[in-house]
Amino acid sequence: MRTVTDARAGPAGEARGMDTAATDRTVPASARPWLSQRWRKAALVLHILGAGTWIGIDVLVAVLVLVGWFSPDAQLAGLAYRALGTFVVAPMLAAALVTLGTGLLLGLGTRWGLVRHWWVLVKLVLNVVLAVLIVVALQPGMEAVVAHGEALAGGAAPSGDVRTLFFPPAVSLAALSLATALAVVKPWGRVRPAAALRRRSR
């Protein structure tokens, strides 16, 4: 039975084996994927869910800001600002960290790498920058947003300037849309040409 199988494989099977061996020799050990198919799929599902949740939260933030701006009902506008200042930052940061963590896992554990392809590197930079902005730019101003909402709901003159609140969701949605497009299109090729990688592996 083994003889029949080997004969059936023939020169094509030998050629495939030689190609695989040559590929293994030219690809550095650090560049070979170690994440199993099952774990890769699980990480990819979590990555997509995290990014989708993040986008959904950004849309919600934009809606709350628009309600606060344009609602003729001061109570409703105040409620929108209080909800924005109280409930948005924590789930947004959690979604950002899930997206970042699973993205790191997929990059390190698959053939794409973290800094091997331009589209992966740009996605990583976007994710890190947006996550940092949540902590250093968005979160510190949330107490003022809550105070603004309470002042509106109480009929007092609102304090603070909330005209810039629309920029965070607008910037975040634009960056996440770009990251999604990069994940689908995968443009720009390798950061380092394949020839350089082969020379490095020798």
C-alpha cells in the first residue's frame, strides 16, 4: 500500500517536498507561525468582536453628542451628557485593549507578524495611538461633561465647553474604518523585502 502511494505521488510530490524544505530554510524561525488553527480562529473572532464593539461605542458617543447639542429638551440634553461622561470611557477602553491584545496575538502567532507587513504595522500604530488617547485625552474631561449635563438638567447655566466633543468619535471612527479597510485589502507589501529576509536567514 505504501508503494502505491509513493508511486502515485511521483515527481510532483517530490517537488512539493523540495519547495517546502526550501521555504523552511529561507524563512527565519521567528517568522514561522506558532498559533494553531483553532486558536487563530478564536483570536480572530475576538479581534473582530472587539473592533466592532469599539466602532459601535464610537457611534453611540457621536449620537449622544449630537443629542446634547441639538435637543431642544434641556433634560434630554443633560441626560445625554451625563451618560456620555459616566458610561462611555470604560467599555471603550476595554474594547480597545481587547482589539490590541488579540491583534498582538495574531501578529506574533501567524505569518503576518507585527512589523513584517506595512498594513499590520499601520493597524498596530493606529490601535495603540487611539487606546492612549482614550486615557490621556478623553477620560480626564469626562467629569466636566457630567457637570455640564447636570447643569443643563437643573436649569442652571452650563459650565465648560463641549463643542470639541464630536472630534473624538469622528477621529476614532475614521481611524478604525481605515484599519478595517487595511485588514481587508492588505496593501503596500512587506516592510523589508523578501530578499533581505533570505539574506538574514543565511
